[in-house]
Amino acid sequence: MWEYSEKLKEHFFNPRNVGEMADANAVGEVGSLACGDALKLFVKIDPASERVVDASFQTFGCGSAIASSSALTEMIKGKTVEEALKITNQDIADYLDGMPPEKMHCSVMGRDAFHAAIACYRGEPAITEHEEGELVCNCFGVYDSQIRREIRENNLSTLEQVTNYTKAGGGCGQCQERIEEILAEVRGEIREGQSLKTAPRPALTNLQKIAKIQEVIQKEIRPLLQKDGGDVDLVDVEGNNVLVALRGTCTSCPSAGFTLKAGVEAKLQELVSPDLVVVEVEG
């Protein structure tokens, strides 16, 4: 279970500036529904002063994606375009009093959406870094140019960090060797194109998947819930649907939905399979 700041949770439960803006003169879209996260950012800029006078968003994603988008709209309003372009993904995370490392890709998505919106406003071609790049992660549609940029801008040094910031490598695992190579290339540890030998993550059988789900719930999720008087039981696994029942204080907690999606489901997707969906049942 990840630790979420009170400010992040507040922006998730009460997001600011949600919805389409009819008179926006800058619109930026990043992500993909097929990959699990998507953000459409609407920005209204005063042409005379080049100042952001309003912003809103529509997003599909986890609680951190919603909170990051909400925070971004608040951060850019009132700033000039040049001032707002200096906002980094780390600035967004800091505004929310921190984000779990595993969710930093949500702040990256917000920054990218604003840059895409400004390209739209200026009549420049849409930002598509991958046009001449290499598709590294098929599961999440991540290109080598994106990976290299995040390594440089955020001083990333491990495969886990790259996954946290880009989602690359968090699916089937077959691209992890290539990500390690890119890490080494960018950080000057090997010459570009030299191979590193790392084993890709093997696919799980159904029995292995169920066993792994049980292990993650038992070792990673239940101890944290139990600290606050709550608990969760695995009831059944039907394909990619993980049926669970909340116990203790979790049953009456107003944040129960957030716990299931941003905690239980996200942790299972990270450690077992990105295809898993947690469903609450009575049991």
C-alpha cells in the first residue's frame, strides 16, 4: 500500500477545474485509454499578455492521475506561458506534498499535456517524440525518446525508477532488457548498442497468478490496512477479476473506494499483472 499525502487525496476526492472548456485556445492530449492513462488539458490564454487565464481537464486514470491534473490546472493559472512551461513533473509532485514513486508517471503526463497544449496554441506540430524513435514498451506504448528524456531530467538510475516515471517495463516485462540498455547508454555505462544480458519476466500460469495475488495481499497489503484497524480478504479470482472483501474499519471508511483502486488494485497491477481488476464483494 502506498502512502498518499492528505493534499493529494483532497485533490482526488475534490478535483478542481474538471471538464471540457468550450472557449479554450490551447488543447493538449497525452496518453491512451488502451494504455490505462489519458489526459486532455484545456487552456485559455490571453493573446495580449501571453498569460494563462483559465484551465480545465478531462482524465482517465488512477487517483494520482486525477490529483496531478487538478494540481496542474491550479499551478498554471495566472502564470505567463513561459513561466508555466518551466513547471516540471517534480514541481507537480511537490505541490501535492509528494507522490508515491510508483505514481510519478502521472505528474509526467500532466507536464507533457501542458507542453502539447502550448504547441497547439503556437500552431506548432503536435509533440510526438516517438515519430522517429523506437517503440520499446508495447504494453504501454512508450518510446525510447521518452525513456531517455525522463532518465536525464529526473536523474533516474534503475529499471524500477524508469517504470515509475514512464510505466515502461511494468507489463509483460519483455522490454526490461532494452530499458536496461538505454539506462546504461544514457548514463554512459556502456556504448550505445552494446547488449546487457538480463532475463525478461516470465509469463505466469493461472495457478502462479493466483498464488502471487495471495502472496501480495498477505505480505504487502494486509499489514498496512491492519495498522489502521482494517483488513481485506481474497474471496476468489475469476480471470483477471480479483474478488475481495473489506473488513474492520475499511467497511465504513469513506475512503474505501480510494483504498481499493489506488491501493489494492494498483499494487496487484504493479506486482502481479497490469490486467487485474479488483472487485469488492460481500463475503
